[in-house]
Amino acid sequence: MRKNVLIRSVAAVSGLVMMASLAACGDNTSSTAEDTSSSSAAVQISGEFAGAGASSQQSAVEAWQAGFEAKQPNAKISYDPSGSGAGVSTFLTGSTAWAGSDASLTADQVAQSKSVCASGTAFDVPVYISPIAIVYNLKSAGLNGESKHVNLDGETIAKIFDGKITKWDDDAIKTQNPKLDLPDLAITVVHRSDKSGTTKNFLSYVKDTAGSAWNYDVEETWPNQVGQGAKGTSGVISTVTQAEGTIGYADASQVGSLGSVAVKVGEKYVAYSADAAAKVVDASPKDSTATEKNRVVIKLDHNTTEAGAYPVVLVSYDIACPAYKDTKNAEFAKQWLTYVVSEEGQKTAAQTAGSAPMSASLRAEVMKSINAISTK
């Protein structure tokens, strides 16, 4: 289901070379209206522009940087994958031009942004859609690898991450996996130690599907004392990789050679994939509580029964101002976001990180918000 990392890297490099060639020829403007930012695309920009936030976006951001800088060679971009919470906090101090976050803005954060933006309040738009993989290490049992999956429903996942199911050969797991030889091995839960939008998205799925088996509020911080914490997506993957019997959750782009859970959807179990994640996003409504101007927030339907849909999904947002105190930041933010959500930018992320490209209709809606950024 997931692509080999080496293949993705080669594909990404090939795509970036092609983009650079197009830029050299001058034929680098998308023909679709939703991918074009009025007059902004023609303006050359220079300077250093910083962003910070979601570690889930890191691979995609690195590819976007290369593609954008091929078009704007005098723009130097940096991104600190410090985590969603830290990234938003940094943005709200005015230290960065944009933030990446796996969680939409809270009402308090929107209010705080008035002091950072030249006018209005910050907005969040989806830029990166990816499955959240529930990863495990059962190498000695032969259950690791790209095509290896353990079937679990939401209630069982909740009980594992709440310390109520502690062995891999527990009857609740065996019943859902009659063909697997599950080991008599202790389960060690690994969760994010930092404030994380990935945690919030994962717990939102658990809360919606587990019923009374999960009694915690959905937050960006881990709610119980079960297992051990690790910082960032890479920290979770590293910790799970180091010891057998471990289970954790992470952006699917970094799963590597670990095994992953196929989650119950309706009467079937579905393994993660970009296409399966995209099905859930396109079928989900907008969040009616995100009423502030220019905000586009998805309310994921975790209880979908649509065939082939994978509901443990991360929708990662970029956060920007509708007007900046420094017009150079405004011009950059407008061009950067336009590139990121363009068909080209979305394909680059898909090749590099295995994400699900945004649909044309969602891109068109997001571009309305991006085009509203004032560069005057």
C-alpha cells in the first residue's frame, strides 16, 4: 500500500528537475484558475522566509521548498518541524511567515492573531492530506512489512492505548485476526510527548469510534500515563522500531519497514493508502464552527462505512494572515500557498511523502482564501 521510500525520493527528484526546466523556459504557469494567484505569480520576491510547525509535513515541505525556489531563486525558505502546537505559538509571536498545523486553529488562537496580522485574523487552509498509520513492531512474528497488517476495530485500538489490553495474543485481537499467529508478547504503547496535531487527529478517530471504551477529551497532548512518549513523528517511529511489541501512531509517510493496522470500516478492514484517505476527506463536511473569514476546516467523518475508505486521517493546515505588517511576507505567503495547493505542488507532495492530493474542488475553495491575502 505505501510506496518504497527510495522510489518516492527518485520520483520527487525527477519531478523537481522537470519543474526547474519548466521554470527556465518560462512555461510554469498552471492553466487552471484555482492554481493562479491573480498578479502575484508574476512578482519576483527575495529574502529569507521562515515557517514552523507540523513534523508530519516535513517531507512535503522539503519538496515544496525545492520546487518553489526553482521558480523564485532569490527566496530562501526555512521550516522548523517543531510540532503543530509549537509552530502555531511561534507564528502568533510574529516570528514566522506561516505555520503548519495538524490541528485547526482554536477560537483563542484566532483571537490572538489580531496582534500579529496587519488587519483581520489568521486563517487556516488544508494543504496536506495523509493517512495516520497505526504502526507496530512484531518483526519476530513475521508481521512487519509493507503488506503486513493486524486487523483492529476502534474499540480495541482504544483499549490498547488506554492500557486495558496489554498482550498481543489477547482474545480481542485474536478474534479479529484468526489467520495470524499472534505472539505472547507485552504491548508497549508509544505516543507523542510534545503538543501534536497528529495526536489530536488520532484521538479524534478513537473518540468517535470507540464509544465508552475511551473517556478522555480530544486534545493535542496525550491524555493518560500509558506507555512512553517520543518527540515528533520521527521520534515515535524510531521508538517503535527499537523494540518489539511496541505500537504507536504516525504520519504514514514515515512508516518504513514497520507493520500497520488495518482498521474496521463497516464490516471490512481497510489498510491505509493515499486513495483511501482521500475518500474520507472528500466525503466529509466542513466544520461549521470555523466561521471566521477565509477559514477552510474539514470535519472528518470517522464513522464512515464507505467501501475502501480509511478514516484515520490527518488533514494538515497552513496558517497565514490576510494582511501582513511586512508586505514582503504577504507576497511570499500568497505565492507560497498558491504553489503548495496547486496541482503541481500537490503532486510533488504525493510523490515525496505519499500524501493524497487535494481534489480540484477543494483546491478551488482554498484558493479563494489565498487570493484574499493583501499584498499592498
